[in-house]
Amino acid sequence: MKIMSLVDGVRDFWLQHGLRGSAGVIAVSGGPDSVALARILCGLQDEGVVGMLTLGHINHQLRASDSAADEAFVRSLPEQWQRHERLPCQSVRLDVRARADATGDNLEQAARHARYDWLAEVARTAGALWVATGHTAADQAETVLHRLLRGSGLRGLGGMPPRRQLVPGIELVRPLLTVGRAEVLAYLHEHGQTFCEDRSNLDLRFTRNRIRHELLPLLSQVYNPAIVDALCRLAEQARADYASVEQDAAQLLAASEQPRAGNVLVFECERLESAPRNLLREMFRLVWLREGWATARMGFDHWDRLAEVLAGRVAVIELPGRIRVERTRRVLRLEKRTPV
């Protein structure tokens, strides 16, 4: 999008997705993408395209004084934009490290879960129907590459969808997902809008930062100047293909799952034995997501080992997160064991 069409693009997103006049929460970190989105949505609120807005900021307390400065900046935005009463701002400080230790997630995944849990609660309190984030096309490309390098399957290659359910009754929307980072910066410059710089994004010890600052620029300069667009198209195609697989996996889950035995999940083996392995992997992934079990340490081999138990080649396995899988005669039993 060009500078003059950036606002038009967000407006079109709202109208095409049937969100006109609805209330929402904008997740604002203080960085350029989320600040640009918040400013655009405030303008669309004046047009009646967007309903009541609330800013939501999460201080993960991972960057000492920088985290506090970002929080103060975001809380100043309503005053900057002369929207003292029309733009409430909610912020929270979360102990992400403690959550990661408690759940077994890595730090990045723990921060993500904590962030979305809190934003969903803010949305409920505000009577909002959606939470908006400022993810751009560059974020999408980084996500696809990151997952590709980790050996992700079709689901992972789908990257981030432009819209999905966050919790029942509240959606997560990403209206800037087709927008380049350069367009966002140009928009902010055009309007003289300041933002915060997260210095941790420059730390090359993190894989995602190396992808952003080393791998993507190399691919763009040496192989394909339109690599970001190509990866975003790949994500869109993968999401469409995975939607069909996910539907089949959900049907298989409904047909094979039996009543729980206490906290043990029970599945009828006969209905699963003839299913393709890729469908079994996706079915079990749906189970993990439904139960809230950590998936960060579940690699391809782990999902595949479930099929080995189902085939009777292995009687019992232990999976990350203390998940015990056992085949007993004609049923498969899954149990999350509590620490002794």
C-alpha cells in the first residue's frame, strides 16, 4: 500500500469482514506497527467505521527500564491524540518468566499466551468484539521462515491468519498483514508520529532477529527482491489447504473419542488405525490445543510417535509436558500426569 492508501486498506478490511461500528481493543506495544494501527483506527472511529476503542499494553518486565518507558509512552497516546475520554488505555505488568517456569513453555510462547489471555479479558470487560494487533507482511514472512527452519508442517506454513477466534465471542484481527514495514514507517513520518524502538529486536542471539536482520535481507538481495510477498502468498495457500485437513481431523476426533475416564482421554483405536498419518498428527494436535497442553516442545517426531503407539509397535510413551500415551487393548489412553 502507498501512504495515502494505508488508511483505505484498513477501512476496507473492516468493511469486508463485517466489523463496521464494532468495539475493540488495540494491542499496542509502543512500536511503529501497533502505534500506526492505533492512530489509523482512531481516525476511522471518527468516520463511524469503528466503534468504541480501548488501548491495551502489556509490560512483560523483560527489559527493565525500557519496558517501563514503553508503558509510559503508550499511556500517553490518548493525550497526544486529544482523546482523553474517548480512548481508555489499560496496561498490566506480567511476570512472564514465572509463567514459563510454571507451564513448561519457552519464554516467547509464555509471553504470547499471557498477552492474549489478558487482552481477551480486557475485551470482555470493555464489551469488545475483537482484539487488533499490528502484525505486518514482514512479520508474516518472518513467521513462515522461522517455522520452515524448525521443520513445521502445513499448518505452520500458514503463518498468521488475518482473522481467527481468540476466545468465544471475541476475534483476533490483523488488518496490516498485507502491509510492508516501509509503508508503516512512511505513514508515521508523514504524520510526525513518534514511537518506541525495542532494542531487544536487534539482539542476534534470537533466531527470529537473525531471520529479520540477516536471512530475509540476504534472500531479498541475492535471490528474490519480492521474497516477503512470495512467503505471504505461500502462507495464504497453506492456510487454504490446511483448512481442509483440519476439518477432516476434527471429524476424526469426534468419531473416535470416547467418554473420559477421570482425567484420562480415551480414543477408540479401530476408528484411528486406518487413518493416514498426517491426519492422525493433526487430530492429536487439535487435542493438545483443546486441552491447553504445551506444544512448544512437540516436534514432528513426537506427533509421529503417537501413531506408533496406535499401530501397536510401542506400548507406552512419555511425551513433553508429562503426557503419557498408552494403548490398552482396543483403546488409546492419554493422560497429563501431575508432578510428584
